Amino acid sequence: MEWGRWDSGAGPLGEAVLTALFTRAQTPMYLLDTELRITYANPAAQDTHRPSGGAPAGRHLWDLHPDAETDRLREALGQVLKTGTPRLGVLLQGRTPGPEHRPHVLSLDLHRLQDAEGRILGIAASATDGTEEHRARSRQALLHQAAGSIGTTLDVLRTAQELADLTVPALADGVAVDVLDSVLRGQAPPSGPLLDSLPLRRAAYSARPGGEDIAIHQVGEVSAFASNTPYTACLADLRPRLVTDIQHDPTWLAREPERRRRFLAHGVHSLLLVPLAARGVVLGLAVFLRWHTPEPFDRQDLALAADLAARTALCLDNARLYNRERSIARLLQLDLRPPQVAAHIAVDTAHTYRPTGPGADWFDVIPLSSARVALAVGDIPAPGLQSAARVGELRVALSALSAMDLPPDEILERLHALTVRFRAELPPQEPHRPVSCLYAVYDPVTGRCTAASSGHPPPALLWPDGTVSFAEIPAGPILGRGNGQYQAAELQLPEGTTLAFYNTGLLHTTGGDTTAAQQRRLGQALASAAGTLQDRCDAVHYAMAPHDTDHDVVLLLARTRLLGADRAAAWTWPNDPSAIADARSAVRRTLAAWGLHHLGDSTALIASELATNAVRYTSTPFQLRLIRTEYSLTCEVIDDNGTAPQLRHADDTDEGGRGLFITSQLTENWGVRPARRGKAIWAEQALHPA
């Protein structure tokens, strides 16, 4: 079959018509038979394929483009021949023949041919150059893909690697991303251009197979660039650079002999240098290399790289700001954490506190009046500096409420009201962060523990016989949500009982299991731990959180003590004025037995005034208690009248009203708190040597 002849049986007229239609067309056109072989190619098609030295007639269309991906074309031709449905815009990607061998894309329109009797004659194909259109679509597709694949995490190194992975081989054969060390720490360098001496650290590198050793520096190493090179110029004026024809050994490359050696050895012929900057902050530099792709970078590639770098820089700056906020939040958490829990006569304590995650969990051990102690643990499972700041506000409020000697359920009710107020003051765009809290008060005189919960898991109890259970505490609503009503539960604890307070992060470090299953694991770890209390605390921590996690971990162990006869004394007296003298005598005898003779008179006077108040304003028996700690002596009277007395200054003519005034003058501190029935008035004296 000769070039340009269509042997279809159409006759001279048909051939004349075909010649008129096809000869003058400016785009390549082909006629294919039912075997999909070329039977006719117009002059434009002949000119296209003549440099390759092959005549198209008698060959398949895909044979004319040996470097192209032809499976899609074969499928499209077969479908058109079978169904008769035209296919428009079928892309055939390949390279131009000849020495340049540049990328080339043909856009083919395919139509089935048949005669008046319905016999299928073949396919007519017309081709247009779709190279630029294809490049534009590819650029848009890459930008669209970048929107979903760059910045998936708030991690600087991960974000840099996502840029490198996305653009190899779609844009470059190798990509290196360097960032400032300060960016990794969440800090910002001085605004404006960077100095040559400012070090950069390799954050990411990606390359086609065989290009791994082109990079001088590995990920994590510091990158150094010689002065007066496109690298430093790019960072100095923050303008992207297109560098072509590197193989001709430009002068600037001679100042970096190792880089020159590697570039020339691997055939690197062009590169793009794009600064990474966002919000006026310079973050680093992205370098795009080509050695496998024959054509060098052009201005369109530079514009695409600049767009990708701008998107990446914004994500890097978001990650930098997040790292800064997280670092500040962590420092704030560590500052808010009790740096060293002071020893307390009521309990022995040990704790583990690991603020590794994004939350703002905390615990507190708060001394209370009459040798009692408050134990609290809380959780804000939300990221950021605002959470840590909110914890600081709540803990200050909790400390203030604890000083008022309120019971646990009332403490949580007031914290709830405070959290609701915080929530109302938040900007509309800032979400409310739920807060859970468990607050317990232990009395070492009675061995009684009273606790209330705002949506926090209950403490584990390691009993003296080695068994473990979990306290049954009604779980009220989390702070700031719901009706804010809480119920307290009372636990009678024998001496040596260990309470384990923890956060949800300790339970969910391994993930997957239910809360009940995790609590069983906690109970088993607590029961099997041995050694000192801190050893047991560490053992439970290691068992529950053996690996680094994204959760804060809080564990507080408190082992109870009971005050013996040398530390505490209690009497119940009838509501009779004659009992007051008996109370004074009992106080003096007890203090003499404790070796505190020097406090006998003052304490007897305090007891007399407090007992007189109980006899005067109640009709039932009252209780008198003496509690001795290492540093203080507390005298306490408990009656069934819930009305708190007020300190006032009596006039010279008044016969009474001086009881609390006298008490306040003789003591370091005094106060009133609610009791199981009525109230307790206590007065505390400092223990001084006799």
C-alpha cells in the first residue's frame, strides 16, 4: 500500500472527495480500516511522522508513538469500532521524534465510518496538539492534589516530606526541603531576608530511584550554602530562581565542589529554588532538581513550584505556631503542676505526671483544716494554650473553694457555675472545652473519705488485704454542661488503703479496649505492684502506658493514715453548762500527756469559748476534738446548728459576744465548715517549743 492512497473501493469520485477534505486540513487526520490499520494519512500527518522515517499507511496508530502509553488509545478505538459512539479528546502522551524528544500530547477525536448500507468501513481520526492544554491540566491537578495531601498534620517534618513526595516525579526528579532550626522549635526568625550565616536543617528529601546520593545532607542534618549562590540569593531577596544548563559548569557551582561533583555525576541539568515564607516569616527553602527528565525546567514550572511552596509554607507556619503553642502549654502545665507534693499527716502520696499529649490534665493535693486533705484530678481533652490557661483558672478557683471548707459536691457545683461563666465569655468561634473533675476529702481522724465526680472515672481502691475495687461515686455532668447538680459518696477506709486517682489518658493509652476492660487492667497492675508507694506508682504507669502516647498521663496514689491516741482525741459532751469545765479539764490532761503543757491554758480557753457557743445555741450534745500534727494543734467543736457564727467586736457594756474574738487572738487561724450534722468550728495554734 502506497503512502497517501486509500484503497477502500470508493472509486475516483470518493477519492477526490477524500482528497478535498483531508489534503487542506492543517491538523493530522487518519483513516483506519476495521483492523485499526492506517489506510490514509493527510499531508499534515505525513509531515508529523516523516522525521521518524516511518510511513503511517498500513501501521497501527499507536505504532507511530512508541514512547506513548497506548493502552487507553487501543481501548478507545475498539469501543468506537464496536459501538459507533464517537470518542472526543482521547489523549495520547508520548515524545516527539528526533533529537529533542520532547514531551508531546495528541488529542484525538474518533468517529466510526460506515456506508449507506450500514457496512462498517473503519474509523476516522483527527489529531490536535494538546501538549499545553495537558500541561495546564496537570498543573491544576497537582495543585488540587496538594490541597489534600500537604499539611495533613501539624508537624513540620511531615509537611515538608509531603511536598517532596507529591512533586516527585510529577514535577521534579528530586526535591530537597530545608527549614530553619527555629521553625522546628516553634519560633520565628527575624522578619525580612535571611543572612547567609543562618543555618538551615534538612527537613525532607525525595528522589527518583538512583538519585538518593545526590543530596549532600541527609534529613536532620544542617545544610550550609556558599555565599553568592542562587541558594543564598533566593533567601536574601525571597524571589524564586530558575537555574538551567548546569552541565556547562556555572561559576557559582565551582564554589561548592561537592555539590558540583554530584550534580555533574548524575547529570543534573536544571533546578528551581523557591523560598518558603508565610505571614512575613521566612521558614526555609525548597530545591527542585531534574536529571532523569530530559527537558529543563521552564517558567511555567517555576510558577507551579512557587504556588506549591506558598501552600506548603502556610502549612509549615501553622505547624510552627502549633508547636509554639504546644510548648508554651506544656511549660504552663508543668508550672501549674505541683512541683513537689508536700508530705501530709493524713496520707502518703506518690504521683506520675507526663504531659505528652495535647490535653491539659492536672492533679492537686490540698491541705485542709483539722488535718484533713483534699485530693483532686481533672481532665480537659482538648488541645492548646487556652486549655492550659483554663486549667490554671479552675485550679485557682478550686484552691479558693477548698479554703472555704466546702463539701465536695458543693465544690463541684460552684466550679460548674464558674465554668458556665467562662463559657459565656468565650468568643463565638472558640469551642467550649469539656472539663471533668474528681474531688475527694479524707479525714484521718475518722477514716472517712467523701468524694464527688463531674464525669470523671472513679478512683481505684487497693485495700490492705491486697484486693482492688473501684469506688461507687455518682458521676455528675461535666463542668459547664447539664444542670450542675452533684452527689457526694462516703467511703469508710481502713488505715493503709491506697486510693488511685487517674485521668482518661492513663486508661486509653493502648486504645481499642473499653473503659471497663482498661479499668480491669489498672486494677491488676495496682494489685501486682510492689515496693515503695512511688515504686508502685511507677510500675502501674509503665504497665498502663508502656509506650509514648498522644495522651497526657496522670496517676496519683494516696495511702491513708489514721491518727492514733497520741495524735487525736475526741469527746462527746451533753448540752449542759457544767460540761464546759469537764471539757477544759480533759483538754489539759490530754495536752499534758502529749507533752504540750505550754499550750494547756490557751487551748482550754479556746475549748471553753467554742463549747459555750455550742451550749448556748443548740440543745443537743456537742463533740470536742483535739488534733495534733507536726506543726499545729487544732481544737474543734462540732454541733448540730448549721448557722455559722460571725466575728464581731463587743462593746464595753456587752456581757457576751467576745468568744470568737478571743479565739482569733489566741490562734493562727480559725474557721467554720459544714459537718455531717450542723457545723464544725475549728481553731488552729502553731506548735512552738515549750
